[in-house]
Amino acid sequence: MATEQEFKNRLKPFLEMVKSIKQTGNNDFLDNIEEFKNILIKQNIGGIKENPFLLDKFIDEIIENQNT
């Protein structure tokens, strides 16, 4: 099983996209973030099916962080 950091590295392009979208204030995307997460899990991007809760954690950290 991959470590948390390995998953974060694998998902970096997608997490950066979420961060960028948050910075632009695209509320349409942020309101539908669950659909985005479901697509990543369904497609097993970065092997995230192994631990989908980490995807929630990573995205929640980005959304909740007021400085990003």
C-alpha cells in the first residue's frame, strides 16, 4: 500500500488544479467537487481506489486553507 506522501505526489497535478481553481474563486467547480473526486476514484487516478479517503483529506485541506 502506498504512503500518504506517495498518493499526494501521484495526485499532485489534480491537487494543483483544485488549488488553482480555488484561487480563481470558481464556485461552480467547488460546489461540484464531489463529482470531481468520484471521477478520480472511478478512473483510479494515481491508484487512489486503494485509499479514497486520502483524496478527501487532500482536497479538504486545499479548500479549507484560506491562504491558498
